[in-house]
Amino acid sequence: MNQLSFIPLGGIGDVTKNMYLYEYNDQILIVDCGLGFADETMLGVDLLLPDVSYLLKTCLPKGVAKKKIVGMLLTHGHEDHIGALPFVLPQLSDFPIFATPLTAAFANEKLKDFNAKKRVETVNSNDNEKRIGSFSFSFIPVTHSVPDTSHIFIKTPVGNFYHGSDFKFDETPYDGKVSDYAKIARVSSNGVMCLLSDCLGAERKGKTPSEISLTTNFINEIRQCRGKFFVTTYSSNISRLNQIIEASEKNGRRVCFIGRSLIKAKDVARRLGYLNLKKDMEVAIDSLGNYQENKLTLIIAGSQGQENSAMTRLANGEHREVKLGEEDVVVFSSDPIPGNETSVYELVDTITRRGTKVIYAPVMRDFHVSGHASMDELEQLIKLVRPNKLIPIGGQFRHMFAYKKLAERLGYKKSDIFLMEDGQELLFSEKDIKYGRTIQVKNVYVDEMSGEELEGFVLRDRQKLSEAGIIVILAEVDSNNGQLVGNPDIIVRGFMYDVKRLSSRLTHDFRKTLGLRKGRVTNWIYVRKLIGETAERRIYKDLRRRPLVLPVVIEV
Ligand SMILES: [Zn+2]
């Protein structure tokens, strides 16, 4: 049957880790491959990946595979749209990937970092329609908070799709490049079966303010600052970086970039001509001492309160090169990503305690505007595209719901708007649209530092650790007879206890357990397990707690 299946693997209901599949017969076209950001319940885990096990099952191994990935398209350079590439691509077969220049450059930088061989190919939004397999596509320039953002018009044998991920309609963007309204209307005049639309701003009335309003505010705030002027923002927000540079230049200040991600983004954007940074405007971190404090603007990474970021180290007085002073000002030019609120406000508190003035977005709207469309712009897109059906994407459920109400006000029927879940399939045929399979999608965690995927048990360990504490037991065992030597050392973190009492009871228990089996030790893993289990039993009996028990057995 002639039908197209649309499956979001991520990006529905949780904002981040965007990844969408368009499937026709045996061909799959992918849009975006983003990271998710862990929330406070996922202790110490930094990032989430979209679950691609469906692709692994259906598209691998080659030869016997039922389906084939024909290509991937990237809408823009934000982490939640390209960040999972280095983790996901090595698992999949080979296929071409397309993006506009800055998006491709950000993605390729990431792939290079992780030593992945694959590279993203560059397309320009005024290029002709391109064909891959049964699909053809063209990129449409729109405004957002990173330059070179696109919507994608996708033609399939069943009908046309308008993939309208993150955008706003800014009439005065910093780089002067407005959204291509004419192209949106032109491509859509072929008929659009379904519009997928950003919905994150669907609860906001009116129009999202323009980026341009911020430059003057930066100029004025910098003028009043008597010490160092710090700004923290997303590293991909190139327009914001340009505004800060301009405002600094006008006030005779030079700019220093602090933090690896930020320096990387700055270099890529500058190389491609997206960043207006004159050579003599920039100061390296090790030359800061050559300048008066009121001649410096420091753009620093870590606006989300990330534990290992430069901003967090600075706030805690642990940054080697830079210290916060009472004359300094820190501006958070970003909103907390949903789920990060607590860590961001903690960071704000820590800085304030040092006597430094902090200006942060939710309180002062003068230094940050959203990159997402509000109600008026969402309506405008619907009116330009005039789709038959609509799917809100890239928002949480309440945003999707608000979007549905908005479309209904424009005359759409309830049944025209689909509020989906990750892993749910929607089947489009010429006649009708219906829900199909539900594909299991689970959370895949990745540790930011090591880049390693974490199994669920690591997360459980960390949860246990935070709730019940940790106990480390260092026990010496004689390899000749398998018996305990001396008294074990016990280290407890995370709960109160009577160390002497617990220690002597554990020693007693270990002697008893190990005493049951005498003779040369052949299996040390088993001895470790015995010690661990014995300790867990005793701790639960005496303290009614289940901390994480880590037995360390030393062979003597
Ligand atoms: Zn975005």
C-alpha cells in the first residue's frame, strides 16, 4: 500500500533529543540527531541519546536488512538537534547527511572531536530541490537563536511534509537575514499534507521580541559596570556573541572567551564569517593581567549550571585564571533549559554570595529573548503553509496542548491535530491518517566526561548513593585459608552511624561467613560477593538502610 510512516524517536514531550523518521516502503529518511539533557532526577548523568534500537533492528545487518537509511537532514546547529551524531552514527550504516554551512560545520567539529570518519555535506538554502531515494527535500531559511537555521520541505510519494522545527519570525535579526517567507509560501503552494511545528512558545501571547532589542541593553549595562563584565550564554548563540562583542567594542573593552565549548563555537563561526571579531579585540585568558578590569568583557561557558563548567568553577572561586570581584557584573543571557532550573538558581546564589551583581534572564528580560515563536508567529506559519494536518514537535505536553488550541482557533478540527509520543507511528496514506505501531524507546544515558554510554545500573547506583549513602569495606583476606586478616577498614559517606559498633559487628559477621568455607582461595570474585552481601544484611538489620556497598578485598 502507498503509505508513509512518521515516527519520532525523540523530541516529543521532552523538548530535547530530537530525531524523526520518515519511512516509505524500505527507505528511511532521518531528520536531526540530537542530545537530551538530563534533569535533576538523573544524578550525575549529563546527557541522553535518542534510542536508535529500532534502526539497528530494521536496517542492520547489511544484506539481510529489511530497510535502508537513505539519508539524514539537520535543521540547525543546536545540541538537541545535532549533539548525538558522534554517538549514533558509528552504530548505523553509511548514508549521506545534509545541512546548511554553519550547522554542517558545528556537526563536523563534533564528529572530528570523537574521531568519527563521517562528515556532513553542505547545502545552501537556495540550492535546488535535492533527491535521496524516494524523497526530495529543500531547505528554507528561518530565524532562531543560531544562524543558518532551516525548515525543511520534504516531498514523499504519498504527500508533502513541512518540517518546521525550532524557529521564530524575527524581522530584525542581528545578522539581518530574515526568514524566507516567499519560499515558505512557494513550496507550500504544492499542497502540504502535514505541518510539523515548533510549539515551545505556544503558551506565549503575541510575538517573541527581536534579538536586536538586546544590543542597546548590553551597551548600557557595560557602560555602568566598574569591574569585569561577565556574560554566560549558549555557545551556539552566535548572534548573542556578536552583540556582546559589539557592545564591548563601543565601551572600549576587549573580549575573552572562557570554556572549551565556547572557544570551539567561536572559532568555527569566525572561520565561516558568522562572527564579527577583530583580531585585536580578543584577549587570551593568560594575558588578562595586562588589562585593567574595566577594560574587559569575559564570555564564559556554563549558563546551565553544569557541574564542570567554567562558570561554576568561577562562582566557587576555583577558577585558576579568573576571580570574581565585587565591582564585577555577571549576566546570564539564556533561559534555564527545562529541568535545569535548580542548578541555575543555585549557581546564581553562589555568585551573589561573593557580592557580585548577577542579572539573570527570568527576572530581567533585557538580556535574553527566546529563540522560539510565540502564538502570532506560530499562526503565521500555519497560514503560510496551509497544511491539512498538524503535529506540534519540540515541546513538552503542555506546549503541544496549547498549540492544539491555537490551531483549533484557526478553524482546524480536533482530529486534524496529532499530539504524539516518542516511538508512536503515524501512518499517512492518500486517503487517511491513522496511528500505527508503537516502537519501544527507552532512555539511553551518556556520561559527558567519558562519552561512554551508561547502562541503567549505573544510574541506579547513583540514585542509591544519593538516597542511602555509600559504604566502602576494605578487607584483607589470607589467600591460603580464605580467612579474614585483622579488622576491616570501613568508610561511610552519606549517613550518620556509630563507626565502632558497626565495624565490630561487621568484623564478627565476616569471620563467621568466611569461616564456613576453609581452604585456598580460588575465586576472589566470590569472596568479594560474600563480604558485600554479609555487609548489606547487617546494615539493613541494624540501621534499616540500603546504602551502596562497595567491598574491596585485598589478597594477602
Ligand atoms: Zn534550537
